[in-house]
Amino acid sequence: MMQSANDMKRASMGILKFDEIDATYQLNRYAPSEALRSWVKHFWIVSWDLTGKQPYSQHIVPNPCVNLIVEHGNTFFYGPSKRKFTYMIKEKGSVFGVKFKPGGCYPYLRTPISALHGNPLHVGQILHVTSDELEDYLLGMKTDAEKVSYMDQLLCEHLPAEDAKAQFVGEIVSQIELNRDMLRVDDLAAFWNIHTRQLQRLFNKYVGISPKAVIKLYRLQNAAESIEQGSHYDLIQLSQNLGYHDQSHFIKDFKSIIGSTPEDYVNNHSKN
């Protein structure tokens, strides 16, 4: 039985100003089958209809995950990014995605995930179906259930062998996400009793970005969400809570990922 977005945790998953999305933009997430749960976090489907309306930019703070994106003329495996991603929502459209767990895509690709930076991978190299075939068939289906079932089965047909290191890396990333006191790579290495260089090699291979970058992504996503929720307009206190002892460093990191300074972000949010 397919688990719908309404059954799953309604988190922003990096979408900025998530609560402000209106009915013209629909985001649904679905859990994978039991056979895929070692590798796949969830399937996601976005659709929109802005016919006769003004287009707008949707901003997303990246997660440390590989995504298989199926979109007309733009179907690839994409590695994680270190910066905010902006997608222009216009006219009418739909995109289907597979969000792999951190470390979960490497067993499929068998190549360092860092190699995907600026070089997304064609689906045919992994799933033995062309981009055109996948786009026409999957995006032509009428219901989310049909799309999810088809992609789930396709991934199961190419199910990789279990990879203990992939699971281990996934646990490390979960620790970064859940433990907000985990603020430095040295803290992470000590917690898991692993050498820093070994940790960096694992992340290069299985995650695609460094452990330091993953820590920063989660810290800044938490900062943006705190500002949006109105719980932290004291930016000095917010930066200290996130482990920053240098306000200029916090401002620089926030701008590199969110796209504006914390002060501008507060001002823009308070006007909406």
C-alpha cells in the first residue's frame, strides 16, 4: 500500500517559505517499498498550474542527497549541491523525483558521488531506459500511484547488493541532522571513533560533499526555518545557537546558501 504525503512527516525538506506555498503548487511525497528502504528516502512529485498567472521563483536549500529527476528534457541523476537552488515556476508542469538517502545512491552508481558535481548522470547508464522513454511513459501516467509504482519497480529491477558502508554513512548524516550540538567535523569523527581523513573519504565517495559542508547545510537550513517561524529575530543569539562565534562568518555562510544576508532575510520575511 502506497504511503502518501499526508501520512509522512510534513517537513519543509529544504523548501524555503514552505508555509507560503499556495494551491497553484502541489508537493506530494511517497514512501518507497520495503525492498528500497535501504537506499531511497522517498519519491516526490511536484505539479503546478500558473496558467494566466505570474511566474515566481521557488527556492530550495539543498539536502545531502542524490536526486533522480524526471522532467521533460531534463532527466538525470543529480548530485547534492552546497548552495541554494532556484527553480522558476511558470505556466503548467510536473516533475517526478526520487530522493535517495545520504549514501544510498552509491550502490546503484558505483562511482564516487562527488563525480556528479556539474556532471549529472544519464539514467540509461543505470536503469537501462532512455531519458525520452522514461519521460514519455512515466510523466504520461495519470495518477501519482501509477508513477510511484512504476519507478519503484524499475529501481527494484536494478537492486544493488547491500553496502554496509552506505548504511554507516547514512547514520552519520542522520546524527548531523538530529544532533544540533554536532558543529565540527572533529566532533563528528570523535563521536564515531573514525579518523577525520577517513570520514572525508567516505563522504566524497558516498555523499558527494564533505562532512563540513553537510554540517553547514543543516545549520543554515535550521537558521532560515527559525527566522521564517518568527522564533529567532535576534540574529546574534541565533548565530551563537548554531555554533558561530564570529558574526561575519555566520553572515557569509548564510548568504552563500540562502542567497541573502540574515538581516535581509528577516526583513523580507517580516514584510510578507
